[in-house]
Amino acid sequence: MTKYGKKILNIINASCEHMTAEQIFLALKKTEPKVVLATVYNNLKTLCDTQMIRKISIEGSVDRYDRMEKHDHLICRKCGRVTDIAFEDLTKKLEEQLGERILSYDLRISYLCPACKNQ
Ligand SMILES: [Zn+2]
Ligand SMILES: [Zn+2]
């Protein structure tokens, strides 16, 4: 892994904010002023390809990046805010219904976040 790759991984693992490439770039720039955005994109792609991080793609919104640690997501239909939530692990139940082993699953709950609900 490159020097930048390691730093980008640290930034993502330390954040619960589901950062965009641009936000990661700005965070990295604080310690690596010479880094360019293209380098961040290249490293993000490599980190995704090697399953060190995961990408969250939401229709109509820019891609966000997240740590691999098992958790689920609540996504506000109105403001697009992504919130972490840990539901019980459904792997066993899903495997029973499918009759096959599954490698992973991606659970996203669409809802209205408290701020949008109170508007
Ligand atoms: Zn909202
Ligand atoms: Zn998350």
C-alpha cells in the first residue's frame, strides 16, 4: 500500500461521516499539502478493489466511502444523510432462506431522519 493509501485508510477508519472523495482529499491535505485529488481517487479505487474500504453509492448523490467493519445504514430519503446502525447479523437467516452460503449482504434502510421528520 502506498503512503497515501495508508493515510486515506486511517482517515476513513477514524470517521463515521461517510466522507466523499473531496472531503477525504481536504482531510489528507492537512498533513500532505502536495497531494492532488486524482491521487486520492486512485487510492480509493485500490482500497475498494482490495476490500480495505467500501463504497456507498446512492442514486443522485456523490459516492461516499466507509470502513469495512460490519454495520448497516439508514439513509434519509429527503436530505440523503447516511447514519450507521448495527442491526442483528442476518447472515444465518438469509442463508437458510436462500439455501446457499452468502459472502456478505448490504442492508440499507430508507427513512426520514429525525431532523427532516420534524420539519
Ligand atoms: Zn433527513
Ligand atoms: Zn457506515
